[in-house]
Amino acid sequence: MKYSSCPISTDVVNSKLTRIYSIVTFIAIGIYLFTPFKEIIYLSATDFIIRVFIGVKYSPICFFIKKGLALGQIQTHMVNAGPKKFAAKIGLVFTVLMSFSALLDLSSVSFILGSISFLAVGAEAVIGFCVACYIYTFIPDSMKK
């Protein structure tokens, strides 16, 4: 599905990198929800913090994905970065909220947030449908940055 939205920036991002990142996040959230290894959400939240506030090139997960894409000589597919940056910010909010609710032992809240994230990230990971990117098209241009 194509997302119709005026690009707010001229930045572009490799959609193959973002798709693989969503697969990694999907696996991490699945581990968090369905295994006793709850600490993985802190690692995921940390990577989102780095990715959103410092930059993609400093994200450890993105670093390894880029190396893998280069080793596999996989061609890039560049798309407008606006919706993908918005999706990363939504991912940041959800993983940080899951982390805090886990730290505060609010397991029900954490499970609900994790389940929503699992479904949304799973849509991108499995069928290539970015829920946040779709939502992005409904946000007024004046609010997009």
C-alpha cells in the first residue's frame, strides 16, 4: 500500500533497513511478552532512544542491519523518511512506557502496551504494512517535523 502524504523533509531512508528493524523489534517484543526474559524491552527502548534522539547511524541494531545488507549486497530501496521517523517515535514511546510499567511492576499495563506494539510491529514485519506510517498520513502537515 502506498501512503499519500506530502513529504515534509527531503530525507530518505532505506525501507529494507526499516523492515528488518521491525522484524528485530517484533522478535524482541515477542520475547518480552511470552518468555521470562523481560530485560529485553530495556535493550529495545535504549536502541529506540539512541535512534530517535542521537541518530540512526549510532543505533547498534541499525549498525548490524546495515552491515548485513552490505555483506549480502542487497540493493537499497529509498523512501521518504517522514513516516518512518514518526513510526520510530511511536516505537520509542511504547517501548519506554513498557519499560517503566515493567519497572513499576504494572504487568497488566505493560502486557497491553506490548500486545498493541506486537500487533503493529508485526504488521510491518510480516506483511510490510506500517501502521504508524498510515496514521502519519492523517496528521496535519503543520504538526509534522
